[in-house]
Amino acid sequence: MKGATWAIGQHGAQGPDQLGKVWIAQPLPVGDDRLVFSGHVGNAGDGVSVSIRHGADILAIGTANPGFVIDVPARKGVYHIEMPVRQEQGQDVVCRWEVVDQERQDMALVGMVQRGAPAPSAASGGAQALLGRMGQLFLIGDTNDSVGQFTRSGSLSEASASEWTNIFSRMPEWQERFGLEKIMLMVAPAKEEVLRDYYPFRRAFNTAFDNFRKRFAEQPLLIPIWELWNRRHLTYGATDTHWTDYGATIAGQTLLKRWDLPGDALPQEFAVRQKIGDLGSKLTPPTSNFELVFREKLSERLVFDNEINNHGNIRVYRNGSAPIAGKLLIFGDSFGTNLTEALSYGFQEVVYAYQPAGVDTNLVRLLKPTHLLLQITQRFVHGAPATDHSIFESGRKKLATMSEQKREELQARLKTAPAEFQPLVTPLFD
């Protein structure tokens, strides 16, 4: 069944009615002989029976309460998903969805199927949203093959293992050369690692990530899986791949505890806000969730931002009331953005450089931090960080893609930054 995709549409005159909105996800292959059907029923009550048919055969029966995940034998042709809507004269009135194999793209698409609405068409490729239990969305179709990394056994490649070994071996030398009090690598766990029972696929034993953890268990490595697991319903957004501000705070507290630093200053109270996550934005219409966010306006602590998007970005946060007098430098990825904000409650100065776990020694020499954190997301671990790569080179590449007018406007804005930050500006325009 590899390479197959499916058109999903309501079949017949009977709509879902009191079931409310019903989500049906693309069937996803497990191995060569199984398919996993999943979905979510808006008004499931005490549970709704879900039957998967192929021709005259009922392949499996499950319950949507309100989500469902059912695996069946893989077959070519048409499947039907059936749910009883109500009873009339002692008989179930059934709403049926037709799932047709189109064999046109090797990807998965989550679509919300409403009564009378056409089935959503698949995009041309790229990362998409995978529907798990209870409306949780997960990443699929990304270039790092998140699903494959989670469901397949394997090991780090020789090149990757060698590069990580080199990084850990250099940490003591960096610590001595730059006078660092502490240094650490933090891996931000993938959402499916923490919310395993919401994920449509079973985790493999001895994945490449497991191999990474075993190889480097004795190194300065922090992976806050269980700390996040203990509060997992609040630590990841339902429509996002990333941890919430609350989840970032849990990770930050875990780091400070490992470093024997006070973590009480990190936020204890949060606000609730409705957000459309990076996965929710892939659906039509976009889907949102409520999550815990920082209560304070942290923009007041942001004293410098070079305004480069993602790779090449540098931000400086200052908080004179924080209990830790040192300066923390973080080389991180998108998980590092709110992790930096969380740690700005603890450190009087935090500098965030968007370069996932990739140490730019020239930047370290320039900023003279007391603490250094390398942060990277789990799905990137199978590769290797851009160690010794200049973050200013990444910034210059981003500037080269801008129009001349936008580039000149940004340069003019950055030239107005205080003199102490000009060493972070000048290399961008050399």
C-alpha cells in the first residue's frame, strides 16, 4: 500500500447530524499489510460505534470516544467508515464515508469532512498534519520523516554518531577556553514521544533516538521526557508540534535543577489563550486550541533582535530582577524561542541564537557567556548540528533573499540599536 492516498467523502444521503463535526484522517500504512484509520467525532456522547468495511466484509469495529484509531488489513479499492446516527423503528440509521484509493501521492492529509462538503484535496507535498486521538495533531510528511523515526528500529548513521561524539568531546575544551560555569545539550522531545497514547502508531523498540540516548547517556545531555510526561496534557499544544510556554518552563526548570541553580523564579502562573498552531494552520479551516502562555509581556525584556527569521536570528533578553547574575547563551531551534523566554525569568541576561545545537565559537567569544546551552529537537538528532558555522553567514544569506528596499530598511533600523549591540549588527552587512 506504499504510495497510496485516498479521497474521503460522505457517501449517501444521511449526514452526521447530532454527531456534530466528524474528522476523518487519511488511512496510513503500517508495514506492507496494515492500514490505520483514525478520526474524531465532535459529539460522541458515551461513545459511537465505528465500523470499517471493505466490500461486504466488516474488517473491524471500534469506538469513537471521541477519537478513534482502528487498524485493518490493507486492501486495494474502496473502504467505508460507518457510524450510527440514531435509531428508527429499532434500526440504526448510519452515516457512511467512502474512502477511495487514488494512488497519487505518498503523503497523508488530515481533512475535516462536513455534511455535503467536498473532500479536501491533497497538497502537492511537504509536511502535513496527522490526526491522533482526542483531536491531537502530529507532524507527518516532513523531510526528517518523523513517523518513520518513531515507528522504525534503527541506529544513528556513522557520520551522525561521529559528529555527536566530536561535539561532546569538545565540550570540556569549550568550557575551559571560554570560562563557562556550565555547558549542556538539551534535546526537546517530540510531541509523539510524550503523548504516545494519542499517536496513531505504535513506537518501535530501539529507534535511532534510543541509540542516541544510549550512546551518550554519560555525557552532559538533558532530555526532559518524563518531566514533560508528568504534565503532558498541558505541555504540548493540541494543534502544534511545539511545547507550550508551560512546557518550555518545565524544560527550563529541569535544566536549572541539573545545573544546581534556583528555578523558583520561573513562572508559576500562566494565562490561557486560544492559538492556531503550526499544524492547525495546515487544515481548512484552520484549527485552534487553548493552552497555557506566559502572563507577562516579555517584549519588555527583549533589548535586541536582529529581525532575521529563523536561522541566523539573534535576540537578547535582560531581566534585572532575575536571581542568576550570569549570562546564558542558547544555540537552539524553534523550541528554543519560548525556552529562552522561560529562562529569562531565571538569568539576568539570555541570548538566543537560532542555530540548532550548532556552536559558533566566534559568537561565544564575542558574548562571553557564563553558561552555554545547545538545544535541538528530537527529530533533528539523526543528523548533525552545524558546529563552527557562522551564524552571521546564515543571517547574510537571509538578507540576500530580501528585496533591496527591505534590506536597506532593516539595516537602518539595526543601526539605531545601542552601541553595545553593534558587534551583532556589523557582520551581517560586511
